[in-house]
Amino acid sequence: MMQFEKLTGPQRVAILMLALSKDDCVDIFDELEEKEIRSISTAMSNLGPIPSYIVEAVCNAFNKPDIRDYDLLGDVSNTERILRRILPEPKAEKIIDEIRSSISTTIWGKLDVISEDVL
């Protein structure tokens, strides 16, 4: 069960970005360094289902209580959609490729430690 208190800063910002409009996302991302955008994007792609009570708590923490009050999904597809809407194409593509690469590496790394008998 997801708990607001246990969310990291990048996770909280990622949830906020999923809930915001395109224009609001652009305004925020314009203020961030590329390293911060990568961190938030990675967090966004790994969040999974986000219950409405978490969305509400995050929005309230950022003084945006009227944004959304329904469940969201933080995954690679939604992260890609947001990045392509708000970043220049080469920058979005670079971050998306890094996220996909890290996921692929993580999956193969996990499978590598499983015994052949189990597989």
C-alpha cells in the first residue's frame, strides 16, 4: 500500500506531473536541470498505480488541491507521453531511451540471478 510519507521528493513531483496539465508541466520542467528531469522521469516510470488519496495528498502538499482526485498510473508509457509533450524531441528521446535501458538492464539483472531450474 502506497503511503504519502514514504514517497521521495522525485516520486512526489512525478505524481504531481502526472496530475498537471501540459502547460503546468512545461512551466515546471523549464525550471529544472536535466538531471532533475531524469530523476523525476525515472520515478514516474516506476510508480505503478497511484491511488486517488495519494494524488490528493501530493497535490495538497504542492498547494494544488483542485487538480485531480482520481487514480493515476506511473509507467513508461505515461512518462513517455508527458516527456514528448513538454520537451524538445531529442531531449525527450534521450531520457526515454535511458529509462527503457535501465528497465531492460534491471529485468535481465534480476533474471540472471535466478537458477536455471527455476526458469
